[in-house]
Amino acid sequence: MMTVAVQTDAEGYLANKDDWSEELANELAKELGIELSDDHWKVLNAARAIESESGASPGLRKVSKRSETPIKAIYKLFPDGPAKLIAKIAGIPKPKSCL
């Protein structure tokens, strides 16, 4: 159960991306069964930076390139649908490519 109170949509994405914090990211990740490592943070920070610049959730290729993390490694870090998990934990909107 999260100790940080934030509003989310029906799918668990932040309703207000300004509510995001590293503490919240750690709690969200724990709820999803992920213990965040430095490698996770590299990917999450890259996704947040790309979203901040473009205004849209980035695809995995862009995150891979920006974070210098191979796509296979991203799938190992976020095994149950990396695009959705990265967006949820990073506090950015659900990627348009995700159904």
C-alpha cells in the first residue's frame, strides 16, 4: 500500500505528472514487484527527459538510445510490458502504442 497519496486514472497512471517524485516512483515500483536499481533509474530518467522535451511518452527505441540501455536489457528490467511499466513508474502518460 502506498504511503504517498496521489490521484491516478483507472489504469494506474498519474492524473497529474507534477505529483511524481522519486519516493513515489519507488513505491509504485514496489507495488509492481520491481526493486529499482541504478539501471532502472537510467531508463526512467531518460523516459522522463524525452517526455518533458516532446510532450509525449517515448517509445522503447528512443528510451533505449537516450539511456544507452539495449532494448533486451529494458525488457529484463521491466519484464511485464516495459513501455507501460516505465510510464507508470516514471509518472508520464500511457504511451499511445499501448492498448
